[in-house]
Amino acid sequence: MNPHASQGRMQAMVDAMTLSDLIPDCLRDGDCSAERLRACEAARRPHVTLLQRLADQQVFYWNTGNPGVAFLRDRVFRTLNRNARLRYQVLSTTAGLQMTEPFTLLDRVIAAGFLPDFRAGHRPAIPQNGGS
């Protein structure tokens, strides 16, 4: 995990929880092979890949030396400061409450400040199953 997303420790704990569901059956069956443990990776890979992709995007924008990209980054930060809906989408994805990209293409245009967001004050409900 890229340290920019602050996800290493949290994802290690989720990995441990996922493995804790699998290990008793492996031990009971006497099969702790890599093949048997692949179920853990298969279960975790989609969310980890999403978080890695988000961290890579954050690094690109946070560490840019390009004035145009820095201008857009700063606009997005100002928008997120005022927009509860978009801020919630980013935070809930990072926290693992959503398993999908936080922004649609339209959300990206709104976050960059090019369109108004008439739902800016609306925060979606947290899904009951912990994911969407």
C-alpha cells in the first residue's frame, strides 16, 4: 500500500480478519497450501486494487510540479472543503465503507469547480452491509 493513502495498517488488519475465517478450515483439513490460501487474496484483491489506484492518484496530484495540475488540485481541495457529498464519498471509500470509485466523471468535473453541485450538502446513507 502506498503510504499516501494511510492504508497499510488498516488493510493488514482486514487481511488478518479475512485469513482468520479461512485458517481454521485449512488446519482442520491439513491443507495450508498457497493454492488454498488464494481464496483470501481473491476476496481482498478488488478492494486493495481500488485503494492502490486511489493512492496513486493522490500521489500524482499531491506531489505534482506541474502548475496546471497543482491549480486543479487546489480547486478540488477547496471544493471538498465545501461539499459534504463529495467529501463523504472520498472518506467512505478510503475507510472501506464503499468498494467502488468515489467519483464519477461528473463528480470529477464538479470537484474541479467547473459545475455546481446541487447535492453538495447531501451525504448518502452508509450501506448496512459495510459495502456497496
